[in-house]
Amino acid sequence: MKNPLDSICKTITLGVILALALTYLIRGTGGETDVLSHTLSRWIHFLAGITWIGLLYYFNLVQTPALAAAAADKGGPGGAGISKYVAPRALLWFRWSAVVTWLAGAAYLGNSFVGVFTLGLRPEDASSHAYFLPLGIGAWLGTIMLFNVWVLIWPNQKKVLGMMPATDEQKARARRVAALASRTNMLLSIPMLLFMGAAHHGLLF
């Protein structure tokens, strides 16, 4: 019998089943539906967010410097293997985990969505201002990062990786735009994570 850990899909499925089973053992079948839905959306938000930001850091801290080193090493194996086999798969998980992170986050906010994205500045949100403000800053930073993924990084990476026709000059320009957008996202992720965490733990306001 084949080990399920040899399959990434089966591994993820087993992880989900284990999480739900442990939850059932602790809580039983009790609990309000809206509370469970709230918990589920937050859980998905965390899982997808870890995948998204983890890959963002991988690109900036590992893959980009490695490709630069490979290009400079004239006698080495080059970076073709990474560009052909690693980058497209990493970008697939990267861009869709970004979408799932944002959507799950929006679902988690629920009725607080408008209050959060208006930074708690509406009169009716006065009592929640200390929570909505840092969470809203984090949410807006995450939204800008999502925009960068789909509008700047992915379209330009398709040119760089040869997934769509482009001249050498267009590829060079696309490589620069994608790199700067990715580096911008890394920069934004640092305060984004601070404010997202602060909102739940009351560390800043």
C-alpha cells in the first residue's frame, strides 16, 4: 500500500481531517454555526497566508539570489532547472494562496468588513476603533500585495519564464518590474503582519 505522505494532496487532506477530528474530540458537536464558520474562515486565512507569505520570502530570500548566483557562475549548471520546474509551480501556489488568503480574510471579517476597511473611522464604529484601525491597516496592506501579485508579478513572470511571447528587451523589463513588485510585497508584509497580530492582541492601541 502506498504511503499517503508520498502525495502532497493526500498529506493536506489528512492534515485537514486530523484538525477536524481533534476539534470534534474537544468540542463535540456543540457550538453555534456562525461561530464554527468564523473559526473555519480564520483557519483557512491562516493556512493560505502562511503559504503565500512563505513563498514570498522564499522568492526574495532564496530563489532570486540563487538565480543571480547561477547566472554569474559561467561554469556552473545555470538556473534553467529552477526556471523550468520550480518557479512555475511555486508561482501557481503563490498567486492562488494570495487569493484564498484575501477571500478567507474577508469572510472572517463578515459584518465588520466595511468597518475594518474604513479603519474604524465611521461614527458607528467608535467603540471598535482600537480593533478596526490596526486590522484595517493590515487588510489594506494585504490588498495592495494581492494587487501586486496579479497585476505586476504574475503577468511579468509569464514573460520571464517564456509562458507568453516576449523579446529579450521585454523580458528584461518584465524581470525588473516583477522583482521590484515582489520586493515591495516583502517590505509591506512586515508591517502587515505586525498590525494583523496587534489587532488581536491589543499591542499598539
